[in-house]
Amino acid sequence: MYKGRPKLKLQPRPLDRLLNRLALAGLLFSWGYTLFHYSNLPQIIPIHYNLSGEVDGYGNKMIIWLLPSILTLVFGGISWISRYPELFNYPQTITPENAGRHYRAGTRVLSWVNLVIVFLLFYITYKIIQGAYRGNAPLEWWFVPLLIILLMAPSIGFWVSLRKSSSKDQDTGK
């Protein structure tokens, strides 16, 4: 399946660097925000929301460390796998001629996904902390649809851009 795919060392483009830096900044901010508020949190905090955005579970404030920890693992995992674009699934056969374009698109979509996940998990951390202070801070009605859209949009954009570029290659005989 992946045999014969060229292995390229891609240099990140400015947009890729920006996305990765924003994701890292969001990750560090999430840790800092949690650390800043932790000592003032009550012992019992909201820890789970249902699909309607209402708090439906409470637990010990130590749980608040779980979100930045998961975020760190996800950020690290996505950053690591981004270094091996030859392992990704692509909508067409990878050749030496199209590998660079496909690999760049694949790593770009992962940079977007990483950024989206960082900010969505930070938002949940923020809402949990605010809920702990106020007694309840439900997630807004738009959060779950936005979550779905933001997680799907980079992948859809990736597939569409590669389909367009592959049809252009066929039109020009490349």
C-alpha cells in the first residue's frame, strides 16, 4: 500500500508554520489558564456536558488536568505523524510527480486539525472552569454543530483541493 511512495523532506510553508505556532500557543495557553485557576476552583467541578450543552456530570477538580494532558498527547501525536506524509491515505496513486503536492496538502490538513482541536479543547476547559466558579456554565447551542463542522472542514477541503488538482493534471496531460 505505501511501498514505492517517495519519501520527501518537506520544508513547512509560512501558513503551515503559522498554524503550528498558533496550535502550540493554544496548547501552552491551555496549560497556563488551567494552572492559573486551579487553586481557586472548588473541590467539585462540572466535568461532563450532554449533547444539549448542559452539565450532566460533576467530579473532583483534579480532573481539570485531564484536558490539557489529552491535548498535549493529541498535539504531539498529530505533530509527529505529520512528519510522515507518505503514510497518509490519498484519493489517487502517489507518484514522484504528484507526491510533493499531495504531501503538502496532507500535512496542511493535519496542521488545521491540530489547531482546531487545541482551541476546541481549550474552550471546553474554559467552560468547565467558568462553570466551577458560577455553579453552571452550559455550552452554547452552537458548540456541537461547530465542533463537527470545524473537524470535518479541513478534511473536506483537502479532498476537494486534491480532486481539483488531479483533474487539472489530467486536462493538461500531466
